[in-house]
Amino acid sequence: MTTIAVTGHMDLTEESVPLVKNALHELLAVYPPTELVCVSCIAAGADALFAEAVLQRGGRLVVVVPSRDYRWKKVKPEHGATFDRLVEAATEVHTVPRETADREAYEAANKVLLERADRLVAVWNGAPPSGKGGGTADVVVEAREAGLPVDVVWPKGAARREPTHNGGTPPASVGNDHGMAKPG
């Protein structure tokens, strides 16, 4: 059994999504479906894309939810149906025992991912950690420090959306070429 955790950018451009999907399918092709387990927080973007790719391959999904209020406070409406579908498809859902989705909850969820994994897939543009903690680069650093193998997926042409300003639609950016339950 191979258990692969995933971390990655949430803000992939629309043009990047098929590139990342194809790269993930290629990466997963070497694993027998019955021996494949994905551990994911199923956030929008890379986490959900990887979870879907594993399920399409016939593998199993373990979902790690960062906090009890995560679904209702942090999952945006456009990702809600995907999030709910992936939770339903999961063989296991682990909710981190935190009430509020905050930086500490994300760091705790990332720790669970790494503890359960044999390796990490990072859909990551190679940028260094921001210093805030809990981000994709932070997880890659932690995995490498723990001796966990890391597969970086950043296909040619992949890019992140630029941050929105004043509620506007972000323009596409040029990428780097680097190879639940309701609270109750």
C-alpha cells in the first residue's frame, strides 16, 4: 500500500488545470490502483485535483479536514459541491480537533497529512515559504526535513492567479517552469 499526501496551490489558473491533471495522471500511472491511498485536505485547486485523480485511478481517499467549522466557514460556494462529493467518496474523514479554521488548524492538518504518508506530491511552483506558515512550501520543507520523498508537479505552462485587488478578477500570471460534517 502506498499512501501519498498532497499539498499544492489553490489558485491555479484555468489554463493550468488540465496541465496539472495530466501531470498527476502520469505520476499516478506507476501505482497499482488497489495499492493507492491519497491523504488530502481537498481544498480547491491542487488538493482536490489530486484526490479526484486518485479516485479516477481506483485508489482510496482519506480526507483531513482542518477544523470543525472549515466546510461552513472556508469552503467557497464554487468549491462546495466538489468538496462534498469528495467527502462522500472518502473511505475515511479525519477532522482535526480544532474549532476554527486558522493558521494553526492548517498546520495541524498538514502534520496529519505528513504523519500518514509514505510520500508527498506537491503541486508547487518552487517559491520559498512566505513566512506565515501552513502553506505549500512549508509542507514541502517539513516533508523533506522528515525524510519523506517529495514529488514536485509543476508542468510547463502552469501558473497561479495573481491576487485579486478590490474584488476584481485576477489576471493570469506567467508560471515558473519547474519540473464534513456540519459543526454540532
